[in-house]
Amino acid sequence: MAKNLYIEDITPGGKIDGQFVVEEPSLMSGKKGKYITCTVSDATGSLQCKVWGMGQDEQMMDVHAALKPGMVYRCYGVAQVFRGVTELNINEGVGYLCTPVEGEDLSPEDYVYSPANTVENKKELLSLARSISRTALRSAVCGALEKYPLFFEVPAARYKHHAYTGGLAEHTIEVARMAAAMADGVSGVAMDRDMVVAGAILHDIGKVASFEKRGFSFISLPVYSLIGHTSLGIRIVEDLCREYRLPVEDRTHLLHILQSHHGQHAEIHPHSAEAWAVHFGDNASATLHEVDDDLRETAPGEVMKGRHSGGLVFRFERPHEDRQTLEKEYQGTLF
């Protein structure tokens, strides 16, 4: 069965019969019994999906056990709007989820969603790393990017911001740009620009050990939840510091930036201007993408609580923005 329907073509109220990648399936319990939540995606975007089946708990448990994240499945159901968001509901089509679709005609061009430009992002990150003036620090950062090629492929998160192939590198570039701009542009505040750039590039390095490629997507590993990307990153950076013989002060400062990059939500809060700059860049990159994703699910002129950002968002009409495109985007046909 060749792919004949894309996420961007789906509109609420219609019957859906198409092939999509299934990601992050979770078995849930509700008032009417067990059901499955997951995400279905292709090269044009993603949708939330709920699999209700025929109301039998045992059936839902069997389907959940059979689902292989990252694989392509035939999805037969109905597109409906729930709390302002278009989602796919599967009932009688549940049987198709027991066996993935296979065939030579399955192409990443049809099934891998990523707005990131992996080639250009890699060039820019390497250029930023080479701009570090201190030899040992520059070598450690460049060495990390060479040692972990997955850095340019894995997502930055499971659900929220930059949750797509190449998302980590894209997020890292944004953090490094903003943090470096703070180091260069805040008058009267002394900052070690080399350390700001190094810390920004390596702040999420632990995520290379948090995801694994399966099928057409990256699946989060248990260590992502059990240990966390910060602790995993500390291990990696400690090894880099020893390998490239970083001075004790640089080693300590770099590790501190990693440990504190979540700001007031971290166990250790930022203690230096450089650590605050990386945190602010990290927070701005993540928050702005989450708000943007929420706005795409908000009708023009309306306010709603965003499921990505967790806060209220209002969709203003911007100059030169096409009203028809806004409405189509809100209906879930673009993302």
C-alpha cells in the first residue's frame, strides 16, 4: 500500500485511512477501560492519536505490546477536534496496529518529519566551536561534536520543544547564538565568551545518550527518565575534560554550566554570569518554540491554555499574514 495521505492533508470530521509512523505509545486507564495514546507522524507533521479499540482491556494490552515505536502502521480512524486540537481516533481499525507495514517503497522522504537543516546546522555549530580561542577548551568542544555524530540527528526532547530529527542541534545553535549575544551585548557585564560558547554547545550533550534510532524515528531510552540528560552530560564532559586536559578552573566552570542550565528549576542554580547566559538562552529557545506550537493550535483572535507551554496564549493576527492560512493551520492541517 503506497502512501496516499499526509498529515498536512487531514481535516477534522473525515475518515482517515493512511500510513504513518507511530511514536511514544502509552497504555492508559480511563472510565471506560484501557486505551492507548501515541503520536502519528510523517514528513509533513504529526498528530496526537487515541486508540480506543472495541472497548476490551485485553485487546488494548495486546495491541500496546505489539506496537513498535518508530515503525509505519496503517491507521484507520476518524479525525476529530478535542479541546481545540485535531487528533486521530482509532476504533474498528485497531487490528491494523498489530503488524507494521513493510516494503521497499517506505522512504524517509515520506515518513521523517524535521524542519531542521541538518547540514547547515552542523556547519554553524562547528564554526561556533572553532571560534573558541583557548586551545584546550576548543579541542574539547570540537572533539565532542566529532565523537558523537548523533548530536546532529537526535531530537532535543520527547514531546515539547524541538522534538524532531535534528532538533538537538537546532536548539543548541539557538542557545549558543543568544548566549553569545548576551556575552557581547550586555554593557558593563564581564563574561568569558569562550566559556559561554562552550557551555552553550555542550549543555545538552547528555541527550546523545538518551535516544536511540528505531525505524523512522528516535525513541527515548529509560536512562532519559531514570538518570536524566544532565547527569549523562556530566559524565561525557568529565571524560572530555580529562582527555583534553582542561585546566581545573575551566573544567569546574563548564561542569557548573551543565549542572545549572535549568536555572531555578535545577538542583544547583547558576552562580556565574556565563551560567545565567546559557540558562537564559536555553529557556528562551525552548519557551518560544513551545509558545509557537501552541499558537498553531489556537484560533485567530482566541485565547487558550497551551498544551506545550502550559500557559495562556493569544493568537494575534500579524501584518501580511493570510487569514485562510491561519485558519487552515488552526484546523491542524499544517502541523
